[in-house]
Amino acid sequence: MTNENAFSLPAANLSSEEVRVFALGNRLFNAEWRPAGEGEDSLDGLGPIFNAVSCAGCHRRDGRGRPPDGPDEALDSMLVRLSVPGQGPDGGPAPHPAYGLQLNDRALPGITAGGRMRVRYEAVEGRYGDGRAYMLRRPVYAFETPGFGAPGDDLLLSPRVGQQLVGLGLLEAVSEAAILALADPEDADGDGISGRANRIGAAAGETGRLGRFGWKANAASLRDQVAEAFLGDLGITSPDRPDENCPAIQVACRAASSGGAPELDELRLRLMTFYVQTLAVPDRRGAGDPAVMRGEALFAAAGCIACHRPAMTTGEHPVAALSGQPIRPYTDLLLHDMGEGLADGRPDYLADGREWRTPPLWGLGLIETVNGHDRLLHDGRARGVAEAILWHGGEGVAAREAFRAMPEADRAALIAFVLSL
């Protein structure tokens, strides 16, 4: 499937009843929510502060968001996480006292929005081993028109684009033991690749739950991810997130009408979770092409597979169609130090300010077809695969340098392999 709906198909092994449930979830995913009292009962309660009016607003056609190209563009399918130094009550980031854990740049009439984040780019020049020049873009962010006063010098921020949603249920079905078997937090084997597990709710010495979703593996389950996105992005409460997203200083926000308690009920939370769990992974394209096959060998030889692990097998999952499946996601679901160039400086549970979860690569070659752009990495700074690799630092330095030193034809083959996934 290579058309613009390639990320929106149900898993092929769902039953007819499960396909019906998937369709109901799809309808809810694309539905636009309205302010309390202005919409249908089932879509009532947007805001009071928010970033989007639908899930599809950040994940168009279940795909990837993109950053602004410059300071005159608004953050459309991108959000900015906020916090201050310290630790929240569950071991996670400490919310900013005025702006919370996310910059909400939109608000209902009569409500003050958090403010606006602008981005500009600085040029970072470099050369491949063969002398060919390249230029990367380093984003620089500015918090403008703050709705509740200057955020302070201790503000920590982390811009993040929405990721494509394919195959998430399969990743949820991989056993915790299988993921932890790939971890090497002390780099005991001396290969320069550590890989650490994030833990959610690991406060007060508790072990916490294994994180596996989000750019920093800061969500333990897809239900958690869905509930958190509804609250943070749309201002929609749910059984798992029953309190409105209104810091104490935001008085008008706290006094605004509600669309229900909760606004997203248990049934619809389950529908949305099932939908996200069962989005199919697109088929590969051109796997037998000689250049792609050569690129696969180069990808392995460069050491990329130390983090982008090709193969896993799923364990047991409540959705039977996800259980016992051999999969090729090209991730280890672990945190890795990616160097100062990609650091956001913002801890997230056990993840520090330089660590990011290895993103799966399946479906990556279809982002341009589905979403009309090729922006990669957590903040979309990379214009294509080559720039994404060239931003790798920390544990990714050796792989980056192997790619940078390749002849142009080999670089092209490696990129062709990644785009075939």
C-alpha cells in the first residue's frame, strides 16, 4: 500500500467484529471536538486550553506532524513539553506552576492561552568524507506572548512532533523481559551502546512500569498515551485523567464549563485505545532491489542495528491478533544518549536531558506520501534520512561517522534501504 492512506488501515488479521470496532475508533480519532454546550453530547468539552480540536490535527492520516519552517508559522502538528527542575509526585517531570506540563497555545473565547512558541533555524555546516558539503538546521525556540507572566529562567522545554501511529499495538505486545534483555545500562560489553529502560511512576523507590511509547518512552501503555493526549492536546478529561488541565493560576480556565465528568467516557477511551493498537504496519517496498539489499548490509555494518534492532516477537496481548507475531520494527524501545546536539535538557521520569527512545523505522519511507513532508527526529529538524543520521551524537557517533565516511553511492543505498521499511 503506497497511497496517502497507508498508515490508516486495520491489522489484516482482525475479526469482522474487531474491524467494526476499529471503524468506530477511526471515526472518533478524526472527529472534531466542540466547547462545552456547543457540540453533540459525545463530542462536547474541548479545552478550555488546548493545541488541537481532533486527534488527526497532530496525526494527519495517522501519520507524522511537522515543525514550522520559520518564525512566522504556528506550531500546527507539534507541541512543546514544559517543566521546571525537580520531580513530580509520580517521579515524572515537575510541572511549571503557571503553564503546567505542556504549552497550550489555543484557548476558548474568554480564556487566556499559554502563549506562542516561535522557531528559527541556525545553519550547521559539515562535510562528508568525500568532501561533499552538507548543511543541517539547528532550531532555536522563543516563548512569546506568555499568558501568565514570564516563565522564568528555570523553564525546561522540549518541542516534539506527532509520530506516525502504525504498529503501536505490536510494540505494546512485546514482553517486558524481551525489552529488558536488550538493555545494557552500564555498557558491560564495551560496544559504546548502553540502552536504558525508562520507568513510569518510579517515585519513592518504587520500580514503576516500563515505558515504551513517546519520544522519551514516557508512557507505559497505549491507554495511558491516549488518555494523556486527550487531556494535554485537546483538554478532554477521561476516567484515567479526570481533572481539567488548568494550573491554579489560570483562574478562568478552572472556572470554565465542563463537557461532562469525564468528557471522554470509558467506552470511547477503549475504542480509541483499540484503534491505535490495531493500525497496521504498511508492507515494505522494493525489498528485493539490489540497492536496497546493499543498503541493508551497510546499515548493519555501520552499527545502526545496535539500537534499531530489526526483529522482535510479540508476547501475549489482550487483543489476540497482536499476540505471537514476528515483527521487524527496527527499535529496541530503550533510551539512548544521543549527544548534546539533540539534547533537550529536560528529564522525563528516568530519561535524562540527552536521552531519547529509539524510534521504530517501519513505515518511515511513506511519511512523505502520507503527510507531504520528510521531516524527521523528535523536533522535525532533519530534512530526510541523511540529516537525521548526521544529527546522531553520543551513542550514535560511531554509526554517524561510518555513514559520513561512506562513498556517495553507499550513502544512497543505505538511505534507499531505510525508505523501503
